[in-house]
Amino acid sequence: MDGSEHLILTKAPFGKTCAIEKTLDVIGTKWTFLILHDLLIEGTMRFSDILKSMDGISPKTLALRLRELEHHGLLTRTVYPEVPPRVEYTLTEKGKQLEGVFIEMKRFGLGLIDQH
């Protein structure tokens, strides 16, 4: 699938993985969504910048979440041969495909805020 097909919501056939469930498995863990959000807005970020923008995340958890996102092909990790080492994280094209999901969630959230 290249994303251009018209899709409707259906249940996955018995014994098959639900595409929405799989998506939530990848991006639904604590902090992951916020990391993706920051990378969508900022583009490329260093580990320390992501850490600063996530109030309350531990460096260990951030490193784990970044490794998971890299494993799923949503971001790339670039290490520059400098002293001290510089490491940057950038969303892949696959990761950037999530922008529409974030926009729709923002639209929905704004509707919730406007109700009050």
C-alpha cells in the first residue's frame, strides 16, 4: 500500500493483525508520540534537545524510544565523528507520513478545547 488508496474502517479478519493496533503498538507507548511530534515540527534534533523538550523523561527511556523508532524505520540516527560525539535524529519518509495523523488529532483536540 502506498497510502493513496481510499480506505474505510473495518475489523481485521480473524487471526490477522489489525493495522490500527499495530500502529498503536509502534507509536502509542509513553513518550513516543511526543518524540515524533517534536521531530515533525523541528526536523532534525539532537538527543540533548529532545531530552530538554520532554519534561520528565529519563535519558534511558528516551534512548530506548529512539531505538524503537529507528528499528521500525520511522527515524534515522546520524553519528558525527566529532569530540564530543554529535548524534542527530531525523524522521524518515515513513515517519513523516504520520503528519496527517497528528494534524487530525490536533483538529480533534481543538474541537474539544473550543467546547469549554
